[in-house]
Amino acid sequence: SASWLVLAVLVLRLISKRSPKWVNVLLWGIVALRLVLPFSIESALSLIPSAETVSPAAVQFAPAPTITSGVSVIDNAVNPALSEHFAAAPTASVNPLYVWTEIAGWVWLIGLGAMLLYALVSYLRLRRRVSVSLCVRENIYLCDAISSPFILGVVKPRIYLPSGLDEVQRQNVLSHERAHLARRDHWWKPLGFALLAVYWFNPALWLAYTLLCRDIELACDERVIRTMDESAVKTYSTVLLACSMPRKAVITCPLAFGEIGVKERVKNALRYKKPAFWVVAVSVAVCVVVAVCFLTNPEHETMKWAKNLRVDDVVRVELTIMPQATDKQYKDFNADEIAEAVALINKSSGRYISEPESLSGSTMTLYITTADGVQHTVTNNGNTYIRIDGDTYRSTHITWPYTVGDSPLPDSFQVGDTQAADANRFYVDDWSICIVGQWLRNLGTRVWLADNSDAYLSVVKQDSLADELAGLQNAGHAVEELDGYYRCVTQEGLSNTIVYLYPVLSNESCYWLETHWSYDNADESEVEVQATQLRMMAESFRVENESSTADAFIGSYVDDMGSSLTIRKNADGSYAADLGIYKFTSVGNTVGSYDPQMNILHISGTADIGGTLAADITADGTGRLIVTLTESPVSTGYLAAGAVFTFWPRVTGYSEYDEVLANICDLRLAGTHGTETDFSSDLLTANDYYQTPGWLLRDLDGDGIPELLLGANWDEGHAVIFNVYRSGGARAVRVVNGWNRNRWYLCTDGSLANEGSSSAFESSYSYYRYTSGELQHLETLLYLDDGSGGSPWHYSVTTDQYVNSGDFHSVTEAEATAMMDKYTHETLVFTPFVV
């Protein structure tokens, strides 16, 4: 992208001869800013044709790589040959272009090293030449070994003068070199070379660096001669010629008086006229325009669509809000509200984010149906992210007004991530159901539980549909017959229970689905969301035909590296799978067939890097699946045919937490002890102190995203926590790390207690509040029995570490006991690990 800016600066240099020369240096500074900025905002004013000419994803995974320069002539000339010569071969392990880019990376590194080595050698050689110099005053030195004056040094620059200069020459040279120092040129030139070293492969930047050096000298000359009369300017020009240097490769250091472009500099000095104010003003304005147009990237198509949307293009706008009370989740806008929504969408702005963080909180989504029949989505996530048709932008200078719906979600309406889609369908025996939201399946049962209330969904098969209907009616309940199932409300009020009956057409049996939620001691808005999700899940229930024992494989799995495996059943009885291995090789909608004799599910499909990926999937009876690659597009390494992977069922609803649990299960199954892990090694075994280690989800800071607690039952009525993890997006982030001598407890007031002991004479009791992903220290008690006879109890609210005794003050045993009695440990029920 910076190359386009270099070309623009070259054009401006040619047409702005009357502008002061410092303007050219300023333009090169804009080029440097473009090179060093780690991000670039999008703007409709951007003149950059394409923000990403070569996409890394296209290089690695596209079957036929292409570039997107933004200039059709260039794309049409390059892409046919690029796609032809670097097309992915079905038998190749990776794209050919990906291999070449790996080689190019090493070549770039070698080039960078060579450039930096050259700069270092040049600097050291020059330092050696001036090592014997005479300081005449301050930072001015005379040296017999040099023929031209220059500045050397960045932090403490020195001016070096040849010994043979006469007084007139010396005064002119010093004026020039002091102007360099005043302009900080001894910083900008090394910075320019550092950028050239990084981008040495770009010819445009070699030209840019050469012209930067020339423009620095021209600007410095103008600064010196702007106060001189004609005679002094001629003298200055004569000195320039006398001190000119032969053309050689002194490109990194120093700032030499007569280093480059002497002929041009003399002409410029003799023709110099102070620029008019309007010329300076126009020049500055041009720099501003260049910065706006070339420091920004062109807008994505989705952002362009949002800014150009017109009311006349829209036929309908629907609003959904999650989480929200059931009767306020949806709104169908009228004409005036549509106009307001379009005006709000037109104000959309922000920086494109390729990998946004996962955020909790309220989400408002507008579903815009346009006149061409296409439905677009615009989502506001906490006024932080704006998502337009799948593209995410970090919002800037735009806040959506608080809005609520006026009705529940229509039965036919599907809401983004919470819709009951077949991708989330869970298969058990002869039936399947879509899991909506974060519900935990109670292992070994057909029950799904909420992690923070008594809400649940259960499925039970009954022998007679007629008997169940009669029982409900005899109990005085009204039974509603709907399309393919029956619905009956058996309890209403603070606690609500609804029964769904799904007939099995091949016999007289049925499936009894029961959903339950309660407002008692619960957050009302959260319960409303759970009630909506329970309804959507219950209504997604489906009786499956032609089931087989392979259905036991159906579900979602993860391994200890975060790779995923999802197995589904198609309507025709075959199976489909999505297999992602270490974020490198994946296959979507893989067709599979089950071998009942071998109890193996065979899957085969086209990998996303090209070629065929096939695998055999079996269960080993521990709850995990064994995946053996039988064919792979990768011919070497751990992804080649024959590679074996183990996957564990997803149980938490959060992939990053499931990855942690999979790692623990792998080590427990292998009987691993004493190994260094991210989590406590006490979780790998049971001992006399505690039994049944397991996991638990609990929202500790109330942000809507639960934390993962790992621990075990410790004595009767006690539950010790060894680790606490928070969601970090792609990976879980450990917040608490403990072991059997450094135990953590969850207190009834939501705080966390830490009790540690190093001996019978030293113990600590610290208390924390978990907020925004971090532990905030509340207070600490230390028991330090030094045998002096004084109180062994010490108290602090400023630190939890006994580093300086001044941080603690002595308290009595009664005061210590009273402080600890403020915190009551909560009894936790951990879900045991699968193994």
C-alpha cells in the first residue's frame, strides 16, 4: 500500500517546484508513517486501490491464488499466469505459492540482516576514522582524516570538520550542520534507512530513500540561505562545491555537507526566492490531503453498502435484542422507524477487524430486507463492534440509542447465533434436538441444565402416547395439538413447566420433553432468555428413522489443541462431519458411511487446502473418539496419512474450556503424574485429601460469560478450587493457579479465598474479588509464629505478600478470627471428569 503513496509523492515533487523543500520531507514522513502504523482506518476518501494486494489466506489455501491490486489492468495481466503456475495439486501437501512464500521469508530475513550489517560496518569504519579528532568547542571537532564535514551520532551528535577549511568555509559549513541538528535530520535519516532495511525488496522505497536524503539537504540549504543576501548565497554555493563528496555508498551515515546532489543544490540556492504565504498554505493543505487519502484504506463493500443505503431501497426492517425479556425481543419497524434506522446505518464507521474478540452484553441486530429481496444484517455489540453482513468493524464515533422491542420473537423468526440450526443438532438414539445457547448436558442422561439456575430440559421415551395424553387431561391440564406434536403447560407462575409430546409413528410410543424455568431468586431478564431458548429447543425436537449404533458418534468434540470434530446425520441416513485439525487442515460437509461390523465411521471429503482427506472414527469406551487419517493432502509430518487424534465430547458449551478439559482427560487416561501443566497437577490424581476432581462453570464477575472452575471435594462439605480460567477468545486464560498446599475457595458473597501453608508455623489467608478478568486484592492475614511470644497474626489491605513488614500490622487472634468469619466457603458440586 505504501508504494502507491510513494508514487503520489513522486508526482507531487514534479509539479510542486515552487513549494518549500521541507514540504517534500514532510511528504516522505507521511510515507514513513504509513509503513510503521500497525493499522489503518477505512475511509471513503482513500485513494489506495487495495488494502491487501496479496491475501495470506489465498496464498496458503486458495486452489488458484490471485492478487487483488485494485487495478483491473494489473489483476488481468498477473492473475491468469499466477493461477496457472501456482495452482494447488491434489496430491501436494500445501499450495506451491505457500512454499515459495516460506522461502521468500528467509530471503527477506537474510536481506534485512545484510542491510543492518552494512549500516553497522559503515558506522564503525567512520568512527574509526574520526577516533583521533580535536574538540574545538562543544560538539564541534576537527579531523585530519576526513575531506568533507558531516554530523555523526543520533543521541549525542557531533559535527566533524576537515582541518583544511578556512574561516569562511567553516562558518558556512557550521550554519548548514546546525540547521540539520535544529531540524532533527540526524534522527530522520537513520529512521529512513531502518525502514529501507525492512522493506529492502521494494524498489519504490529505494527511490524514496534516495530522494529523502536529497530533499533533507535541499530543505537544510533553504533554512540556511533564507536570511542571506545574494553575495552570501554565492559564497555558500562555492563552499558547497568545494566540499562536495565523490559519489559513493555513504547512505546510512553521516549527514555529510556535500554528500549528494551538489549540482542541484547549488542551482536551487542561487535561484532561491522566499515562497509566498499562499504557496506555503497550499503546500500544507496538499500534505493534509495526501495524509487523508493515503494513510487510510478503501472501505470494504459492506461498509460502502451501509453508508450508501437509501430509504427507497428498503422494504422492511426488523429488530432483535439479546438478551432481553421475552416480550421485548422483537420489533417490526414502521415507515418512520425505517427512516431512522437507515439514517443510523448511514453513520456507520470504524476500523475493519478480521478477528474480533468475543464480547458479552447486549446485542441489537437490524434485519434489513431490500427491494431486491436480499436480507442484510447490521449488528451492534455493546457499541464496540458493528457487524455488517458478517464483516466486523470497531465502532468509532457512533452510539446506537437504547431501544427495546415491543413483542416476543415470532415463531418463524430465526435469530443469528441463537437459531436452532442443524449445525447444532444433537443426536441421541432415535431422536435429535438442537441445542440453543449455553446449556450443559448432564453426562449419562438426557437432561440439559442451565449453569446458574434450576432451568432444565429433559427427554424421556414413554411406551404409550395415549396413556400420557390421558394422564395429562385427567390431571386437569389443557393439551394443545400442534403440527406433529402436543404441548401442555403443567405449571405457571414463578415456576413454569411445559410438556411436549412427540409421537413415534412406527408404534404407539412417544417422547416426553419437559422444560422448566423459575423466577425464584433469579435474574428476570436472564430467565426470559432461558425460557425462549427452551421453547426453541423443544420445538426443534425430531424423531429420527433408521438409526444405527453409529449415532452414538453424533455430536461435537474437541481435542487438547483446540481442533474440532462435529458429526451429524443426514436425512438420507448417511453421515456428515466437519473435521478441523490444528487450524491447518479441515474438511467440511464430509460424507461418511458406517461399518457396523468394525464399528467404524468412514469419512471422506475435499480438504480446504485441496486434495482428499479421509479418516476412520471409532470409540474406545471412555467417551472419546479416535480419529485415524487414512488419506491426507499432507504427505509429511503429523498430518500425514496414519496420524491419530483423540477427541473428547464438548460439555461446557465453550470451545476454549472444552480444550482444557480434553487435555486433562488425555493425561488422566494415560495415567500421567508429575508432569508440568498449565493446570494443577492435583487434578490428575485422587488422594487421601480429596476425591472426584472435576469442573464447574460459574459467572464470577457477572459479565454474562462464565468462568471455568477446576477443583475437587475436600473433606465433608468443602470444595477446593485449584484453577480458574476465563474466556480469552481462542484460548482459555488461567486466572488462578493452586495446589493442595495453596487452596482456593468460592465464598457465598462471591469473593475468592486463598489459603496457603508452607509449614506448621506459616500460613496465609487472602481474599480477592474477581472483576473484569483480574483478581482485586481485598485483605490478607498472615500467621507467622517466630517463637517471640507476640501475636503471630499480621493483617494488610495493601498487599498479599510479606515482603516488607511495614505493609502489615499485628492483630489479635480474636480480630483474625472475626475477619476470617466474614467469609463463608460455598459448597460446590463439581462435574467429575469423564476419565
